[in-house]
Amino acid sequence: MFCNKCGAQMSEDTKFCPTCGEPTSAPEAPAAPYASQQAPPPPPPPQYSQHAPPPPQYQPQPPRQPPPGGDMIYPKGSTPEPILMGLLSGCCITGLGQIILGQVMKGVVILVGGIIIGGVTMGIAAPFIWIASGIDAYLIAKKLKDGKPVRQWEFF
């Protein structure tokens, strides 16, 4: 066998010419690592019916109503005045403003807690409880008056 480039003689099992380094035959292509695994064929294009239903039309939804009960108190049409709720809770009956505003459990806890703490401290803590209760009732009524919902146990 002879080299195609330089004509030098070489043996049959030689892959490269010993004189010029030219390959003796076309180089073998390396086998692809995943030659046996072919990519799956692409999915067929979607078939559309000539009688497809029309796309859905926009339909305005009615305004969401708050769920009944729950943890939130939503403003109503006539919310009591914040100053009145503050005075009721701070000067008259502790927790009354919260009860009127819808925070019934919170108002009852403030009332009972005020009685117990006031009795234990022989009335010394009562003014502080009245002031805190009055401020809380005022601020909660103000939030409701401004149209903001409040949680059942929200303070200040």
C-alpha cells in the first residue's frame, strides 16, 4: 500500500503514513454516545375543530361579600362616633365601646379583667384600664369609620 500524499510505501495495517503523517483512509467518526437513543419525534400539531366553541366572554362578577362570622369586623353603614366609643369604654363601663363595635369577646374580657385586676389591686389599676380601654375603643371605631376592617382581637 502507498501513501496518497507522498507516495511512500507502508504496511496494510498502518493508519497514518510514517513519512508525512497523512491518514491512510478516511478517519473513522467517533460513535455518538447516545446513537442508539433517538430523540422522540415532535408532538403532532394540535387539531382544531371547525366548530370550536367561542372563547368565554368576560362577565363582571358581583362585589365580594365578606364571609359571615369569621375573624374580621367590616365597616357597616352607620359606625358610631369614635369619641363616643372612647368615652363609653373609658368613663362609663370598661369594654362597652368594644362590645358595641362588634368586638364582643374582647369587650367582655376587658370588662371582667378590669373587675378582677381592679379588685386585686384595690382600685389602683382601674384608671389605667379605663384609659387603655377608652383609647382602644376610640382607635378601633376610627378605623371602622374610615372604612377599614378590623380583627376581633385587634388592639389599638
